[in-house]
Amino acid sequence: MNDQSRTSSRSGGRAARRAARAAALPDHLRPVRPGMEGGQYTPLSSTDVEKIHRAALKALETIGLADAPDSGIDYLVQAGCSLGDDGRLRFPPALVEDTLAKANREVTLYSRNEATDLILSGNRVHYGTAGAAVHMVDVTGSEYRDSTVQDLHDASRICDQLENIHFVQRPMVCRDITDNLEMDLNTIYACCSGTFKHIGTSFTDPSYVAPAVEMLHMIAGGEDAWRERPFVSNTNCFVVPPLKFATESCQVMEECIKAGMPILLLSAGMAGATAPSTIAGAIAQATAECLAGLVYVNAVKPGAPAIFGTWPFGLDLRTGAMSVGSGEQALLSAGCAQMHSFYDLPGGAAAGASDAKLPDMQAGWEQMCSNVMAGLSGLNMVYEAAGMHSSLLGFCHESLILGDDLIGQAQRCVRGIEVSDETLALDQMAEVCLGGPGHYLGTDATLSRMQADYVYPNFGDRTSPKEWAELGKPDLIAKAIARKEEILSAPANARFDPVLDAEIRSRFNIHLSL
């Protein structure tokens, strides 16, 4: 072989390797993916977990919950609760334990196209949006404005394109729609027409569930298709902490269960205000409330899919302001994840939200801290993981895009360190050091694992100062704006068929323009 042919061969080999590295990896070789197993981080000891469980049972047995609707009282008394003269329902420990024994332990949150179904079991971790922000963050003017149905639709479209956003729970309310029924219906339309991923939403009134389900049947292709693969779940604030049922929300929950919709049992006490100020106490109260909700769900329909949504929030006791970006918040959510694991129930909590008003350094440290801890603790559903600012009051499209990068790094932490004969790499050490090049750059072993082992940011900058200057000193926010505009300039992949869209619009007052 002459020098030219050897050079050509080496060049061809490099080109082939570059092409192989650029090709999409099969799912089992991707460095991160939905549903990786967490659970490595356990801030509570096994004794601590047992104490919280016993405290929750004691609270349910001796304090109970007030303000259940009449229908809820009927369901729960028939299940085994007692109704006191004070109007509070009390839950015998045996009833709670029996419910735990028969509860649904593996819930699948379906997508519209089957490609992004989420299996909630064990310590499988998924990240997504959530919330009820009333403002949109304008990063160009550093201002806040009311959120609209178009903003919600755009957020769903962006999420559909972000690999590390696994589900789309409605992150904001449509403040440009004043009629509550129309707002609830347009929320479903805006989300479903923007993404194929699983969607979570709320309903203002129990009477709104029926028309919403009618729309979902139309989107699914009929009631049977919907019930086989319900791609929308109900985010239900079924309690008003401390230890009171939210009467109308409970009625909504009953209707959603009957309609075949999975339920997120959401208890969102604020430590120091509507929950005890101690982290352990806030977790214990949220656990008690969600155990009550689990009994309620299973009294309506045994085995109905439900997510154990302990969402206690932190509070800055100096001012009374929420502190969703604090270390205490990260501990609250991680401790809740341990309780979900203890019960072997699908669970979710809040992490990744920020108190910062803009996607700045404060937002970065707050979002990363709680997202990593939530993932390492094995939280099945990490809600509010990207885009949420100003203590849940504001949502930001650009922060959502940057959050996708951040969550990719958090997921790499969840994946952890694999130790095997191959990864210990003794054979590589020998090859490199004993007559080899003395470094690992460009070796077959390094090149073969560079994609499967490492997560590379789409927007994070790793250039040298010289390269950065030569590139025009690119700005992180500007890059996120450009990506947002790129996504929104193309037709939505999840948009409805024109015939279906016309049918929906003829039946409902849809505010989004075509």
C-alpha cells in the first residue's frame, strides 16, 4: 500500500467515525433518557421514613380532614372512615394500609403518538413543566406581562422539541380568556395541538369535565380510544392545607376518575404558613393528605391511576415570600420522593423552579440544585423543572429552552457511574502506556464512548476566551431566543388534522387562530 492509499484509508476511517458519531444513537446507548433510575440520594434514614409514616397515620386517625363534599363523605364512610360531630373524616390506620396494599403501583402516562409514554414505577425519573403562572417573562425588556393562550400553545410546541422535557403539565393560565369554562377547554386545545407528549391540566368546576372529555374523545378518535390511552391527566389540588379537602376540586376529581383520567393528587402546603415550618413536619402533613387522597381515589374506583403528589413548598420566614429555589425546597422534594419509594407508589413533587425574575445566575443555581436532588432521590415526576420564575408567578420560554440543557446535565448525575471491567479500562491503560501514544485522545475506546457516556450542552459555552471572542461573544439568552424563533417558525408537529380541527372549532369556542 502506498502513502497516498494509506492516507486515504485513514481519512476514510476518520470520516466514517465522524459519521457514526453524528448519527442518532439507539435508545439504550443514549447518555440520558426518560425513566432512568434514581434513588441514590436518601436524606432520610429508614427510621426517619418510618417515623413520618407513623406520624401521617396518627394525623389521619386523630385529626382527619374537613370539608369533603357530600359525595366524598359517602365514598369515604362506605370505605371505612368515620365522620365526627365536628364534620371531620377520620381514617383508621387499617383502612390506609389496606388501600396501600391494593393501590395502582405502575401508572403509565400515555402520549398521543406512543413514542413518549412514561412508565411511573420504582425510582424512574421524568422531568417536565407545571404550574399556574400568571405572567410571561419578557427577557428582551426584562419585564413581565399577562400570559395568554398563545403563550401556552407556544410553550407546548417548544416542549415538544426538547428532548429532556418528558411531559407538559400546563405551566401557565390563559389570562386573555375570562370565561373559566372556555379557559379550561382552550388550555386542553392549546396543549394538545402543540405537543404529542403527556399533558396535565386542571378544571375550575366539576361541570367543566364533561365538555373537556368530549373534546378529548374527539382528539383521541372516540371514547374507547381515549380510555385505552388517556393522554391527559388531571392535576387536582384536592386539599386546602392544613388537612382540609377542597370541596369543588374533590368533585372534579370524582368526575375525572369516572372519565378514565389519571389523577395527580396535589398537596401544596407552605412550610411555616399552611404546613409545619419544619421540613419533617411539612413532609408528614403532605404525606397524610395524599394518603387521604389515595383512599378517596380508590373508594371511587379501586386501582384507579393516581400520582402521590406531595408538593410542600418552602417559605422565607423573614418576609412570607415563597422560596421555591431554596435548599430547603430541594430537601422537601427529595424527602417526599423517599416517602413515595417507601410506599412503592408513583409520585411527584416540585423542583427546578426559581425565585429569580430572569434566567440569570440565581436561576441557574436554584434550578440545578433542586433538579439534581430530585432526580438523585428517584422522584418519578419532577414538576416545574424548567421555565418557572418569580416563585411560580412567571414563565419564560427562553428559560424553558435553557432548562433543557440543564436537565440533561441533571439526568447525567442521575445515571451515575457505571463500574465494570470495561469502564475500569485497565486494558486501555496498558495499550496507551506500554508502547502507545501516551494519551487517550482519539483512541477507538474513547471515540466509541464519547456520545454514550457524555452529555453535551446545546447552548452552554465551552469555548476558550479567544474562540468566544472570534465567534462574536455569543450570548446565552440570544441563542435561546433564536432557538425559540426557529421552533415557532415551523408548523407544529402535533397540530390537528384540518378536518378534526374544524370539528373541534365548530363545537367549542377556540381562541387560538389557525
